[in-house]
Amino acid sequence: MGAGHVPWPHAEDRTKMIVFLTEEESMKVTLERFLARFWPTKVAGVDWIALSFQGKNDLEKNIVPKMKNWRYGTPHFVVMRDQDGEDCKLVKSKLCEIATKGVHPFTVRVVCNELESWFLGELDSVETAYPASKASRFKNVAKFRVPDALGNANEELEKLVKVPGKVGRADAIARVFDPAKCVSKSFQVFWSTANTLLT
């Protein structure tokens, strides 16, 4: 298994619950929409739960307490944090070092560069959610072909849809998002992880 993943011992013998720890509400909402749409047989609050914190520092200081104090089911934690222009390997290493101090298996996924990079990697869904944006016409623009490299994905998305509010935009786009169309490599790594843990 790759770095950033601690396996679940004897997984076949356990009833697992996937616990997503995210740095902000927009990612929490996105995950809730994704899981409800693509894993409808998995029950929120039973098979999985998504929790959000007040930014990356708040997330990092709460990883170990959440893991140590968790009392429901047999959890596998998925720690998710935006890259935010930092060195991806260093961010992942730092999060793994923190999570190793917990008492449960975990996976770390760094979102490159931020959540909105995922959305810009699937511009058809952006246009479906916000028809006036005509976002699909920008799919061949160089910067949107490699959305993970954008350092200002949130600003680029807001310029396209002309709607403020990260949580509202995330909710609208996640409702119609097509994982198969997304060109964000970061998203595809996450999606593979989600399939492995939830299937």
C-alpha cells in the first residue's frame, strides 16, 4: 500500500465506519453529496460520517483527539487537507506523523491544490449547476486541463459562476458532478480511495 495509508487489520471481520476529517464545511458538504449519490446503500452516521473543522490548523490539532476519543463502530479515518500551495509530500508526511499518534487505522489524502480544483476538472458539472457560466467551453483552456496546478482555483471558479460562497457552490456542483469526467489527478486518487474503503 502507498504512503499515507495504514491498513485495517482483519477488515473482513469488522464492521467498519469511514470517518472523513476535513478542514472546512465546503469539503464536508461535497463528501456528503458524493456519498449519498454514489453509495446510496451506505448509511450516513452508520457506515460513514464527514466532519469539518475551522481550517487546516484546527483540523491538524483535532486529528488525534478525534481518533482517541472515537467510540462508535470500528472506524477508519480519512484525513483530508488542501495542499494550498505547499509541498504535497511534506503536507502528507506531516499529517501521517500526526495521525500515527491516534489509535485507529487511517488514510491521508491531500487535495491538490484545493477543493475547487476538483470542480474545475469537471466543467460540465459546473455548467449544469450554473448554466449561465457556459463553463464547458473552457475545457480546452490550458489552465483548466491541469486544474491541480492552479494556485487560485477558488477565485477561478467564482469568476466562472459569478456566485460567492464556497459552501453553496460546492453543494450545487457536487449534486451533479460526474467523477468519470474529472481530469483532476488529485480527485481520481481520492475517488480510488473512496471506492476501496466504501465498496
